[in-house]
Amino acid sequence: TENTLAQPVGTTLDRYIMRKQAEFGFATGELSQLLRDLALAGKIVHRDVNRAGLSSIIGSMGQHNVQGEQQQRLDVEANIRFIRTLTNGGEACAILSEEEDDLIQTGNVQGKYVVAMDPLDGSSNIDVNVSIGTIFSIYRRVSAVGGPATRADFLQGGRAQVAAGYILYGSSTMLVYTTGHGVAGFTYENSLGEFFLSHPRITIPATGPVFSCNEGHWFDYPQYVRDFLLQCKQQRMSGRYVGSLVADYHRNLFTGGIYLYPPTAKNAAGKLRLLYENFPLAFLIEQAGGRAETGEGPVLDLEPVDFHQRSPLFIGSPELVARLLSETA
Ligand code: AHG
Ligand code: MN
Ligand code: MN
Ligand code: MN
């Protein structure tokens, strides 16, 4: 790991994006602008989240989304914030969101990118003031510029992502992303209203002390998962589970560890959604030196067929994921 103190201090996200644009020669700066727009929406949601207890945005909306889940007010609020910001920004021609049945055409027919997202991850933690997040995944469209986006734009597969990341609204708000050249993390400075580069090159430890899963589902887990978890306990590893994927993932990225959302008897594909939860986090973990598997192969090799399809997720330190897979043999 490198000495972060040796890094230049005071690099804003905007400046970092510009620098990388020059380094990797993104042709036109449109992806850079899109990343800045996502960060802007993230700041707005950060503000909403931080005063949620004072305004009327906690609690349930009293309606269900396409997932069959009760929508929380902040799910709906965050969804609107991101859609509006990306629509005004102009670079995304369409958005796929956890909270919407179908893709949203932004009307930016000249936009070259599409964004799949989980606007607010960890909804069950909103009302109890526990960390929540946002996850995003970006593709370059395959449909013709000048017309509407198509389903195919979103079903290119995880390896076609050009950028992905997440925002964690935690004890600090952080934005962590990759464009396929490593992973960088930025911490939000409230009083200045800027994200600053705080973690220039994030890599996950090869192994680590943490396993994260919902042990309430123990009796529904496949035998190989239970065998693996028993091993973790025999080795006196720590169990840590926030219940917000972004928060659990972020912790394990830094401490080393493994996050599991296994298939269950009732849900053969688990709970997490491939396009806007598993694909982006899998892309990012591979860029950080980690692994993401479904139990039947790498997450990124899974062929997507449906916008809201689910898939099992085993993600984190490479040695731990490898050990889990050895139990499937
Ligand atoms: P979301 O809030 O975006 O619907 O995602 C919820 C997900 C994820 O954040 C979390 O890891 C998982 O649901 C928790 O599920 P369990 O309650 O089954 O543990
Ligand atoms: Mn949800
Ligand atoms: Mn989620
Ligand atoms: Mn969500």
C-alpha cells in the first residue's frame, strides 16, 4: 500500500477527472461530464440524507416498486434527484433504475452513455440513521446516436461497463469509482461542498478478517455456503453485516473480507440485482484486485437478459472468494 500522505493534497474530484481525461485521452470529455453530474446528484442526496430526520422524507411511500418492495420516501427522492440531474446534464440518453419498471429516456438523444443505477441502497436503514448508498454503472450506448436508447444498451454485459462506482452516505460521504484504470476514492467536504481525493489507489487486501451475510437466512443457504461460514467461524473471523450492500462492501474493501448474498431455496438467484448492484460492484472489485463470483462463474461473465434480474453474489478478497469456491467443488 502506498503512503497516502505523499500524495498531493487538495485534489478535487473535478480536477482529478480532468487529469485522468488528459492521461487516458477520453476523446471528448463527455464521460468526465457524466461523472461530474453523478457527483452533483450525490451531493444533493447527501444533503437530503443528512437532514432526513428533520424534513418529511423518512418513512414509507405506501407504494411498491417493480421489485415488490415497499418504497421509502428517500428511495423515490433519490431516484428523482439522479434522473433530473442526468437529464439536465445531457450526457446520458437513458437511465435504468431500481425504482422504475422500464428504462427512462432522458430525451438527450445526442448523449453517448446510459446509466444503470440503484439510487438509494439500504432502504431498510434509512429510518434508523444507518449508512446507506448509491450505486451506478455506465455503458457507452450501442444504439445509434440521435435516436432513443434501446434495451440492448443496458444488456451489453458487465465487461462492457466503461465506469462504475458508488457513493456511501456514512460517517463521511464518499464517492468511489473506476473507469477501468484502478479505483479511486473521494471524501466529501461539507463546508466546501466538494469531493476531495482521499484514497488515490484503492486495493483490497488479499484476505481479511471479515465475513458479511444475513445469517438469518442460514437454513436456506446451500450446504457449501454453510460449510464455508463454519470455517470462517472456526478461524475466529469477525461477522459484520450492516444490511446496506454499499456499506458492507466498502468496509470489506478496506479491511479485507468477503460479502455473501447466496442463492436460497426460495430465491435461486438471491436478492441482489445484477445490472445496478452486482455488475458495478464486481467491476470495481476486480479493479481493486478482488473477485466477484455467482457460484457458477465470475459475475461479470453472466449474460444479462432482464433489467431487474437477480444473481447470487460472493465478493471481496481474492483468497476468501477462492476458498468459498473450493467448497462448491
Ligand atoms: P435496496 O435497499 O437498494 O433495495 O437494496 C437492499 C439490499 C442491500 O442493500 C442489502 O445488502 C440487502 O438488500 C439486505 O438484504 P437482507 O435484508 O435480506 O439481508
Ligand atoms: Mn429497494
Ligand atoms: Mn440496493
Ligand atoms: Mn435501492
